[in-house]
Amino acid sequence: MLQLPAVVNARTKPVVLSLSTLYFLGLYLLTNRFHLGTPQLLPFSWVDSHAPFCGWTIWVYTSAYAGIMLGFWGSQDSRNINRLFYGFITLVTVSVTVFFFWPTTFPRADFPTPTGLDPLTHFAWEMTRTVDSPTNCFPSLHVSACFLVSFVYLHEQRKKGAFFLSWSTMVGASTLTTKQHYVADVISGLFLAIAIHWVFRAYVEIQDRPESRE
């Protein structure tokens, strides 16, 4: 068993959450603009070709950011939250490594912002597509991060676990209906989350400190 120190507790949680967010945003935005080689298109599957393009689902897609933070914040078990922290850092590191060395892209120009949207929804679309380029597709960090958070609650608060799993599934579907990802990105993101969660449950022991039980 790999032993790792408990760095997250009631006192350090705000700092750890802030630093984790900066780590994610910094590396994601970097590989979103700079990669080794030209980003490649992936072939459309039957699901990709038939998934509807739905304007309102941008809200489901963008809910991932707040949901991941709420999921992290809501965990009360010291070992669970520390495994989530280490798992999330691992997840981001693995994903951005793939983004940099084997970049992929989505033909988003074929799917311009939907028309007839209310001003707020239109703004959400414009902000999403301005900040996030059509690269960093495979695997979907949106999907993997949401499911990684959800899995924590399967060992802690089952009702919340069911809620977060349902929400993560909707986020995964929204990556297709907003034409941000291929179905291959969704599947690979899910399996990456499962693999990292399993490794940190099976092979990592958290050395709990007295203050981490606060």
C-alpha cells in the first residue's frame, strides 16, 4: 500500500480547493492552446452523428464547474476527501499529458451557437466557446472529474452518491448535445475516473493526522 499524508481537513479545505482549481485551470488552459503537433479530428460514431444539438444543455455542461467544487466541499470523511484530492491531481495530470502529446479536436465550426436563445443562455454559449477552444477532447475532463467526485459518495453518503451519479451522467450527455466532445471522449473519461478511483481505494492508505478529523 502506498501511504500518503492527509493534507485536507476542515481548516485546510478552502486552501486545497483553491490550489486544486488553479492547478486544473492552469494546465487545462495551457494545453487548450499549446500542444505537441496538430490536433486531430476523430471519426464520428453513430451516437455522435445522431446526438441532438440542444441550446439549453449548455447549463448542464457548465454546471460541472460548480458541481465538482460542491462535491469536494461536501465530503465529510477525511480519508475519502484526501483520496479525492490525490485522485483529482492525478486525473488532471494524466489528462493534460494526453492533451499535450496526442491532441484531438472537435469540428465545432460545423455547429455554430444555436439561434433563438435567451440573452443569458446565449452569453453562456459565447463565454464557453471563447474561453474553451475545441481541443482537449480525449479524454473528457468534464466527464472524468464529475464521476470521480461522484464515486466518493458511494462510500460515504449513498443518497448523495445517487444524486451525483445522475448529475454526472447528465453532464456526460451534455458534452454531446453541446457538441463539445465525441462519445469516445465520454467513454474514456468515465473509464479513467473508474481506474483512478479504484487505484486510490485499493492501493493508497491515507495517514490521518489528528487535525484532519476536525
